[in-house]
Amino acid sequence: MRVLFVCLGNICRSPTAEGVLRQKLRDAGLAKRIEVASAGTGGWHAGEAPDVRSQRAAKRRGYDLSAQRAQQVSAADFNRYDLILAMDKSNLRDLSALQPAGAKAELDLFLRRYAAVKDEVPDPYYDGEQGFEEVLDLVERACDLLVIELKGRL
């Protein structure tokens, strides 16, 4: 089973979701059975580590994002991954336009899928520290439900 999180530049929201889900899968004993990655719809940050503010906020909660590097999503990802989760509606539109006909990946809006209070993960890039904390709050709750879904799909 393979899961890909996607945001705009792959330095804030999607690497946070990747790091949170990786840890929750380790805690559930599923880390070896489910592959997790993240990517951006844009490629201008390719090769860069996640934003230091994302890393700092995640570290305070026990998640290590430091080994991750940004990459751009590609059409091939729709056949590599089983589930592609967009952080916001703009990302979802961009992904829908890129998705090849007949691709195997299921595409959805991350928070909407898990009935969160919000249906989009807000981009914290231009916000203060509280924006990164809010992203973690939303992502942690949704990842708890994603782990339950993934267990049922194995």
C-alpha cells in the first residue's frame, strides 16, 4: 500500500503529513507494510528540506522531518501510489488535471475524506508559528483516521 500527500511546494503541509503518518504507522506496527511520501504540484523547492518552521513544530511533537526532501508530483505517481491526498482544493484541481486516464491511484482531498472541521489544510508559509501548529493539529487528527482506513485495506 502506498500513500502520497501533495501540497503546493512540498515544504510545509505535505511533508508534515508524511512525517506524522510515518510515525503513526510505526506506532501501529504497520511501517513495513505501507509506503508514505509527499510531493508538491510545483517543483521550485525540489531537493530542499522542509521549511525550518515545519520541522521545528513537528519536532516539538516528536516527529522528525529532517531527512525529507521536496519533490514534484508526476503523472507516473498516479500508477505508483494507491492513495493520493491533496492538502487543498487548488492542489486537488492541479492533480486532477495531471491524472492520466485509467490511473490506479485514488485521489481525494485529505481533510474532507476524514470529516475534519475544515476541508483544507491551510498553508502556513506566510503565517507565524501558530499556523504550523494548526497544520499539525489538523494533520494528526486526520492521520489517526487514515491509519484506521489503511488497516482495513491491508
